[in-house]
Amino acid sequence: MGTKELFSIAADHAARFRDTIDSRPHHPLRDYAGSLEAFAAPLPEQPSPLVDVLDELVTTAEPGLHLMTGPRFFGWVIGGSHPMGVAADFLTSAWGQNAGNHTVSPSAAAVETVGGHWLLQLLGLPLEASVGFVTGATVANFTCLAAARGEVLLRAGWDADANGLFGAPPISVLIGDDAHTTVFSALQFLGLGHDRVIRVPTDDQGRIVPAGFEQAVADVSGPRIAILQAGQINTGACDDFGRLIPIAKSKGAWVHVDGAFGLWAQVSARRRHLTSGVEQADSWATDGHKWLQTPYDCGYAIVRDEVAHRRAMTISASYLPLASEGERDPSHYVPELSRRARGFATWAMIRHLGRQGIEALVDGASDVAASIAQALAKEPGIAIANDVLLNQVIVRFGADWPAEQADELTKRTIGALQREGALFAGGAIWRGRQVLRLSVTNYQTNTAQAVEAVEAIVRAYRGERCDAA
């Protein structure tokens, strides 16, 4: 079998999977145990025909796949892997480019340079900032905070990149009480500790309280890193950057913004006020596989000070080509040398959608989230637990019941929704109480999909409330 025929068969399988989204439930048809049993087999001793292996992979894998590309997948803040990005990603895999440096793959390096510049313009960030194409917001936070760690210690007379942290001046890390768990993981990986932080009080939407932040910044001395947030994972709320960043910078702090999805409010004329002042920060982390709808894995580490960024990340060796003036090695901005050429899918999505199309995605998802919240709030006993300003909705069921009973009813409603599969959403604990989380981020989720979602949620809630009464 030739390469063209094999790739055509793979493309047919991919297209069929996408074309049958409407006929599939929003949950896997086989659980982990069943999937493990299906894949389990002795180590193959002999080669197998290409098409047989491909068909076996599809047949075995598909029952255990979640419908994450479906229009009513609201479980996490993830996009739908737009066909344009997927097609570019197909080519990325086929081209087989190691995007480590500009000499080995000039196009992979060049497309990151252009795509990164487009991102800065879209997000309204300083055009002199550097952009590292990473796996997602987790590694983007790690990369930015590595640059922050090195820079604040260098200012204090310590070269952490050369000498590590043994004997270094202590760094005070100030962070909101409702920051995302991946930021704490990044601090752990960097030797700063996920518990050795100064947690700042937050309001009922998860935003840092400015007065508490100002006091916390004033109470510490020495190197400081302040971590703010654009898009709280449950409520979608953004910190008050216009007030908080000047406070932090008045004490010499490096300000990092975890903007995995909320930073994309910058693209919307209607919602840009939510992130006003965010461009004053020193670094920003965000994802492409959320609102930009690129396939996994795709995130961006953006750092205002390119020298600090490169100092924290550059990998050098005698066998690696050196970048000359005006050239850019992708590996100087990420913690990897060998990696896929992530820039092609980013370039393709921005080229396809343009600024107006990306703005429409952000506004469309946010409008759908608001319409879902408004419709659900009309049902007796259902309460919306956040201000729906972006794409996040958190829901309480049995709000007219005692809190413990409402918690149980909420869990039961989530379970009923997941079993039925008309949509997928998960639960969370918010302010000590069980809630349903809805994250609206898929490019296919429109008003009609919102109506179906509301009907499914109300149907599940009524059934469980009736059984529990």
C-alpha cells in the first residue's frame, strides 16, 4: 500500500468521526476498563499490514473516545479542534519537522515568528514581547514563571539559572486564593513550592481583593512575583489588572497573568473591559486549543522581556546551530528541544478566521453561556452561582432546599446528565458547595445547541428532584 492510499484512509476515518458527531452521545461508549481489555494483547512478533493496523486502531479506540469535539461538550474550557487547524496539524505530522531551531526547519521557525506577532496584535500585548509555543497553559505558566524567577533573583544579585536556588534570596510569591491548580504545579516544578505562597483573599467571583493584595505586597520584602488571573476556572472572572498591576510594580514585583482562556477577552470590543490593564504585566500564559480552536497541544508563553525569557529557556550545545541577528530559534523560548511544529496550526487558524472571526468566536460563546444561564434561572429551584461575563456558568440545583440536600441533588443531576449523554458537563466545589460547571468554548455551539442543552439540564433536574422529594 502506498503512502497516499494510507493517508486517504486515515482522512476518511477522521472525516467520518467528525460527520457523525450529531448521532453520538456526549460520553464514551466504553470505559477505561473496557478500553484496556480491548487494547490488551501480547507483544506483536511479526509485522502487520498498514491498513489492518489502522482499521484495528480505529475500531478499538473509537468506543472509548469522548466527544470533546461535540457542540455540547461543556466539561472543560476546551475548543472543538476546528477542521482548519486539524488539517494543518495533519500536515505538521506528515512533514515531520522537529521545530527546535531555524536551520533545521526554516518554515517551522518562521511560522512561529509570524504567528507569535499576530497573537500579540490580537491580544493587545506589547509587540516587543517574545512568544514560546508550548503544550498548553500549564507549561506556559511554567515557562513564564521560570523567566520571572530568574529575573527577580538576578535583580537581587543571584544568578539562579547558573547556580540554582541553594543559597538564593527567598522569593515571595503572591497569588489569589482561587488561582488555577496548574499555576501551583508550575511553582512546584520550579522549586518555589505550591504551598510556600502568600494567598490573597478573593471576592465572591474569585477575583483578588485589591485592599488585601496591597497589604500583602507591602508586608513582604526582597524579590517578589505576583500572579494574577484572567478567567477564573469556575466563574470566568478576571482580576482588576488596572488597580493590581501598578500596586505590584511599585514594589518591584514581576507580574504574571494566567490567562488560559480569559486573556482572549482582549480580542472582543464588547468584553475587552474585563481585562483592562492586562497589557501592563510582565508575562502572560494562554491557550490556543481553547478559543482559537487549534488541536492539542497548543499554548503560548508570552514574556515582555525577551532576554529574561531566553535566559530561562535556551538550550545550547556545540552541535546545535547558533541563531544570527534577526533569526529565531523556537527552542529558546520553551523547555523542549525536540517537539512538533506547533506554529503551523496556529498560523492556519488565525489566517482562516482573521481578527473578526476570532472576535466572533469569543462573543458567540459568551453570548451562548449567558443565554443558557438566563434560561436555567427561570426554572424554580435552579440558581446561577456566578456573574456570567464570559463563557463560564456554574449552577446550583435545589437552591430552595437546605444546602446539604441541594448538594446531593446537584450531584445526582450531574450524574443523570452524564448518563444520558445529550451533553457533557462536570461538577465542582465552589465556596464549599457542589455546583455544575458549564464551559462554552466550542466553535459549533450556537443558539440551537444552547436550547438543546437547557432542555437536557432541566429534564435531568426535574427527574432527579422528583425522585429525591
